[in-house]
Amino acid sequence: MGTDSTGTEQRQPVMADVAKLAGVSHQTVSRVLNGAPHVKPDTRDRVLAAIRELDYRPNSAARALVTRRSQALGVVSFDSTLYGPASMLDGIERAARSAGYFVTVTSLRSLDGRSVQEAVDRLRDQGVEGVVVIAPQTSAVSAVARLSSSVPLVAVGSGSQTRVPMVSVGNRYGAGEATGHLIDLGHRTVHHVAGPANWLESQDREYGWHVTLRAAGCPVPEVERGDWSARSGYQAGLRLARLRDVTAVFCANDHMALGLLRALHEAGRAVPEEISVIGFDDIPEAAYFTPPLTTVRQDFGELGRRALELLVAELEGGAHSSPAQVEISPELVLRRSVGPVLGR
């Protein structure tokens, strides 16, 4: 109930009001709301127009009693403003909305087993049909592997084997593409600014870099360890700038590459004339770095879509003996921060 400008109590519109305005039966309104097939396009349009005009809000609890479907999904996410995890969450939410699902998000500061289990239990108590767990750290994957739940689960993270379906980005492949591109440009070796050791993306990108160097017969330099921040990239850049034989650097994310570029500029090391730099993620600002950053792009929209596909498949088909493992290949995006070795 509400009130108008005179203080008179206003009745909230019900399905019968929508049916009357649209000139259809209440069963037809129900079919439109539930996405049922075999509704004529012009009829559907009239019903939707009536819903908008009346500002009708269907009773989701009542509809769930009839359909036995809440159309609600839960997402357990790491409490992070980092571009990768935040974009994963955004991709999942967009895909869920497009498929007609509501999303409830639980953000955790710690992705240990107990915290993840409690979060899944809370979401289950709220009536969600399935849960997506964003698992970027080793602790999160271990927690997912131990989860006990009566609702379907899908994990989103790096390509570790778990007993639940998993969607991941091909971090090893992307790192190999970046490293291989620099080798093809004539660089004797490629230095690496890695992310935190307990992050799966960091581990896989370091692995892809290392394996590619070894396969090409190149020396493998000592890793510079960062924490995903531009500040840690800057500190690594100050150290690398003092080494005159450094001609190429692959950074495990774009923010660390930004800090590295700043340090190289302050040290008078020209990019890409003296040192080539590649990042990972393709954050929106990467094209506006000085110089524009060559990087490895992740398709977070596709990642969210595929995660939702796996979860819906679990909802409709039940558990399988061999959980699906989906890996999405990233793309090397060439800009002006890389070039061939000159004068060496």
C-alpha cells in the first residue's frame, strides 16, 4: 500500500489489473511473466506495456510456490576491488540477468573453508537455486573442494581440478602468448613481475612464462614478486631499470605494468625503444597508458555467460560423474609498448 499527494491510501496493482488493461486473461499475464512460449508477440507487448504503465511488481514468493523455482542464484565473491575478480562478478551478474535470474551476492574478506561454507549455507537458506563461487586463491579452491551443499555449485577461477564444475581463463596460454611474442621480437629473455604467490592466476601466469622461456632455450630470470598494485610494479621497475641487460618485461596484471612504466620513465629507460612491456587483463585504461599498453585481454562477459550455462545445466540435468571444466582463451592485444630489440 502507498498514499497519493492527498494522503489517500493507494492500492498496489495486482495481476488482474494488468490483465484488464492489456485486454487479456490473467493466465496470459502469468505466462508472459514466466517466459512461457506460445504467446503471440503483440499480446506479449500489450502485457509488458500494461506492466510498465501500472508499475506492477509480481509477487516472487507466490510465483515460486507455483513454479517451485525461485529464479534466484547466489554468488560467493572475494571482497576485492581488483579489476579481475570485480569484472568476473560483473560478468556473472549480467549473464544471470539476461537469463532471467536474480542474483544475491555475498562478499567475504577471507576465502577459507569455514567462511565459504557458511556463505553457501546462508544463500541456500534464502532459497537460491544454485551458487557460483569466485575462487581466485588457492585457499578458495580448497574450500570449494570441501563444500557440502544440497544446491548445484559452479566455481569461477583458475583451472584447478575440483569436484564441481569450473570455468576459468587460460592464464598459462595467455602468459605464453605474451612471452612468446617478446621472444619473436628478438629479446634474449623476458623478465617477469608476478602477482602474489597464493593467487591461482599468478601461479598460472608465472608457469606459462617460465615454460615458454624454457621451450625457446632462453635464460629464466629471477621473478620480481608484486601484490597486483601499481606501487609494487613501480618498486619492481626501479630494480629492473638498474639492470642494463633488461629489454623485455611481462607483468602479471596491468596495474603493476602501470607502476613499472612510471619507474622506467623516471630512470630514463625508453619504452619500447629500450624495454618492451606487456601486461595482463586489458583494463579500460590500458589503451591510454604512456605508451599504450600491449596486454592480454580476458573476456569477463563470456566467462560469466559460460559459468551461468554450467550452473543452469546442473540445475536442469543434475550432477554428473565428471564435472565440466571450461577454459576460455584470452587474447593478446598489441599496442605501442612493445618493439624489436634495437642496437643490441
